[in-house]
Amino acid sequence: MYEGDRSRQWPSVSAVNGDVHPFEHSIATEVVDRVTTDEAEITLERASRDPNALEIVHRSPSAADEPRAPSPLRRSVPEDRDPVARVWQELALWASPRMQEVRDVITEAAVVDVTVLITGETGTGKELVARAVHYLGGRRDGPFVKVNCAAVARELLESELFGHERGAFTGAHQLKIGKFETANHGTIFLDEIGDLHPALQAKLLHVLEDGQFSRVGGRSNIKVDVRIVAASNQDLERAVATGEFREDLFYRLNVIRVAVPPLRKRPEEIPLLANYFVERYARLFQRGQFTLPPETMHRLTRHSFPGNVRELENMVKRMIVLRDPDLTRTHFPGLTANGDDQRAVKRAPMPATSLKHISRKAAQAAERDVILKALEETHWNRRRAAKLLNISYRSILYKIKDAGLNGKRGGPERP
């Protein structure tokens, strides 16, 4: 197991085979177990109608003991591998120089118990980074708990994170253990942290400071030992400047920053990822020796993949399910027949005509005029202008720079 030794030998790409995700494995097992349960219920139902049916079963124990052919569904789901080994396998697909740098940062940061902030576009693999930080560090034997801060309603997220006492609110009929308690001695992954409500940002800040919190409706503090890994596809620095995200919380989270580049910035990894997904899902969907021809791989490498790795994964799934390695039946948005990206081919200078773009430009122009007027009224005293506009001093500094007003007034700038 890696413990900071940079001489670790990475597995070759050819050794990276398709593995079934534990989530998919659990679903498949649940389906098989449910089928088995249904069969038992059908047997009991027949026995209730025909008393001899159950008697026949008891008379023939040898038939029941005969080995049954394994279910095709069970055969299609391999045994779960060691999660640490799986993380190494998936990190081995990062062949581009930029992702190798990301991998080095992860392996160094994983062994030190500090908070990690992961940034990048949707679908780039931020959760894989979070799992790598967990499973390559000292907390690998503890739980890994994921919470999507954007997927839970604000009113329920506090209870989801910190739990609640019985009777804390209407409908709280029993005590609920929150995700932080569940992740004790492990890692909690807060995805889409930029969508966290300001009130919960303050509570999270206290957890980061002293590891203590109270359940909703609780009177005593609970202390936990949890490593926090957060991720966001937003520009958190901008959110801090505009007052949407707490500055002190940002600096608490931003101890180690891992910026995951989009897939279009690392096209050399597309063939490796595509083959990895083919092996995994061909086995899961029982499609035998499904392979991608060179022409298809060429088209994939020329695609910009705005949905990043997740888009590539879903595209491979469709090709396998439809038995369409040549992309004749699979919808491939944005590609011409020769593999060129239509978004790049059709993109040409033209006036902005979308209502969203026009509205944004108009709002920016109006905001610039208001800021300029406030600065002129206060003789360019930025603190007074910020107070006049009812915004923070840091926000007006950002807006002045964003509006290009830094050089509008001659002479030294007044604070």
C-alpha cells in the first residue's frame, strides 16, 4: 500500500480491466435476491391452494439439493475488488501530463489529514479524486460518506448532515443520525459545496474548527473525527467576492486544492477511458467481446465532450446496449460524419442574439453605471461607496475590477 513512496509502480494500462461499480453490484444482487424471494412467495401461494404441493417439496429433498445453474445475472457481476486496488486502477488511466500532476498531488495529500477542495467542471471525475484521497490515506478502513449539497432541499440538508433529535420538528418521530456521525473516523465528501446555504456554511465552519456540532433540536455537542473533502463546479473565489460564500469557510476548505481539467484538455486519455468502459459494461450487460473499431475511436477523440468523462461513459453504455460499435444507431450530438465537432465547425463570429446573453450584458452595463455614480458621489472613496451600495468592501473592489473602472480616475486611489 502506498504511504508516500513516489517510487510506486503504476499498473500498466493493459492491466486495467472493466470492473463493476459497487453500486451496480449491489443493485444486481438486490434484483437476484428479490427474484429468489418472489419464487418462495409463489411456492407458498401454490401450497395454500394445493396442500399436496408443499408435501411434494418435502418428499423430494434431493431435488432441492441438486446444484442449480448459476443465474446469468450473478455470473455477469464479478466479485467486488479491494477499493484501494480499484482506485489505483482508475488513476492509472490518467495518462496526460496534467492529470499525472493531479495524481501526484492526491497521493501526497492523502497521507496527511487535511481538508481538500476539488474543483472542476461537472463530470470530470471529482468523486474519484475524493475516493482516492480517502482510500490512499490513513482513514481507508473508515467509512466514506458522500453528500450532494445541491440534491437535498435546504430545509432538510441540516438534518441530513447533522441529524436531529426526536421531536425536533413536525415529523421527527425518532432520532436521526446525520452524515457527519456516520462518517466518524472516516471521510465525508461534500459535493457541490458552493450550493450550501449560508446558515449551514456557518455550522460547517464550526465543525472544521473544533470537530463539534449539535443535532437539530439537540442541547449537547457531539464530537466527531472526520476528514472533510469538498468539491464544486463553481468559481468559489467569485462567490466569496460577491458574498455568496463565506470567506473564512473557503480558506478553511482550501488547504489542498485539486483542480481537475476537463476531458477536452486531455484528449489522449479518451481511448484509455473508452476501452475501460467497454470492458466494464460489456461484461455487465453480457455483450461478449464488444470492441470499438478504429474509426469510432477516431470520432470519439475528436469530440469536445462538454459532459466530460460522464458523457463518454454514457455514450459507451448506449453503444454496447444497442450493439452499435460503428455509431450508426447511437445518437452522437455535435459530430459530423467524419468526426468533426459541429460546435467548432459552426462556431463563427456573430452578434449575441440570445435573450440570456442580452440580459446579462444589460445587467452588467447597468451595474457599472451605478457603481461609477456611487464612486463619483463619494469622490472615489471605495469604502463609502460600498456602504452607499449596501455591499461589502471586498465586493466593490471585485466589481470595480470586473467593470474595468480601475483606471477611470486619475491620481492615487483613495481607500
